[in-house]
Amino acid sequence: MAAQRTLPAKQITLNMALAVDSISFDAVRVALNLVANMQRLEMTARFFIQRLEQSGISEQRRQPVSEIDYQALREAAERAIPAMERLLMLPVDDDLLSEQELKDYGVDIDALNAFKFLAGPETVLALLDEINALEETRINDVCRIAELTKQLESAKSKLNEQREYYEGVISDGSKRIAELESNEVREDGNQFLVVRHPGKTPVIKHCTGDLEEFLRKLIEQDPLVTIDIITHRYYGIGGQWVQDAVEYLHMMSDAGIRIKGE
């Protein structure tokens, strides 16, 4: 069955056919490259848009995409390539060829016409406009990502400064605690007792031997006795620190309390 005729029925030369229909092998390849570049740019733009959306950038920055059917355009261009290759294999000085003769040479006229229909001037201009728009969007997104990266690096730098500062504070505090602990006087051998018998002046006693045994004997002698055990850093008169018995005696004396030492 004969295919639908879409080219002029009159005989045309090969050069005229190429000129009238504006179809050439290079044009098909250029169109394929346009489609491929368009798809790559769109994928790149979508990647940056996704990155920006994850960073909280408004979706309003996205450029509109036309209704071009990229897949159909690619398939039409791929089908047109063999037809163009067959067409270019014909002798340039051949006699006039009819549409049927072109088909007899294996030239797929329908594929050429389908590509011509899909890849018209409007489609090419739309592709170029989209490439420019996506390229501009990509440049803007790259600049925005660079700005976000700079802000992130600045935040990291500030965090590092804060971390170093607080590490220094903690280190100084640890050193100070260690210093205080090393200077602390232990209770062992640094205790004295303030013994108070009812109706009598308090006296200072220093423990000899076991402290519990020493206290037990004092209590056995006078069950009503009260005993203060004074050690390093115990509070004395007026909430002052007491370092030793001599200091305690001075504090008591200054407070007007008479103490009889033993």
C-alpha cells in the first residue's frame, strides 16, 4: 500500500528537495544536540532546585518549563537520521527524482516529515529560550549555593571559636579545682575539740589516739558535755573559716568568749 504523500507530486531535484523542506543531516544532528543539552540542563536545574528547596529556598525561583515533548522530539530526530543518511548517499548529479523514487532508494519520507513537523522554528526557539532560562536559573542557584556555603563556613568558624573558648574555660576550671584539691589540708591530724561542760568555760582539747575512743571517755566523765570537732574549713565565729586552734581561740576572744586552753 502506498504511503500518504506529503511532498509535492512533481519531480524535484535532490538539491531543491533539501532547500524547500529545510532538512539536512546536520540540522537533524543539531536538533538532537539541542534536545540532549536541554535535557541535561533541565536535570542540572532540577538538581540545584532540589538542593535549594532542601535549604529552605522558595520554589518561586524555579523557571517555567514549556510543554515541549522532549521524548517525542528525540524519537522523531532519531528516526529521521537514517532517512537523511540515505538521502545524502544519492548522487548529487542524479536525474530528477520523484517522491516514489526517493522511497525506492530507501528514504523514509514520513520520518523526515514527522521530524519537520515537530522540530519547526517555534520548537527550536522555545528550546533555546528554555536553555537560556535554565542557564540563568543555574547561575543564580550556583551563586545562592555559594552564598549559603559561605554562611555555613562562617557559622562553623564561630562554633569552633566558641568551642575553643569553652574548652579553655573548662581546662582552667579543672586546673583550679586540681590546685585547690592539692592545697587542701586533710582532716587527719588537723582536728581539735571545743569541750563545753555545763556551767564551765569551754576548753580546747587535742585528740590523742582514736577519736571515737577519746570522745567516749569525755562523755563517760560528763554525760552532759557538748563537744565541737573543729577541722580545716569548718566554720567558726561569724561564719569565718577556722584553720587551727590558735585562730579559733583568737576568734573566740575577739567575740568576747573566754576559753581556758589545756
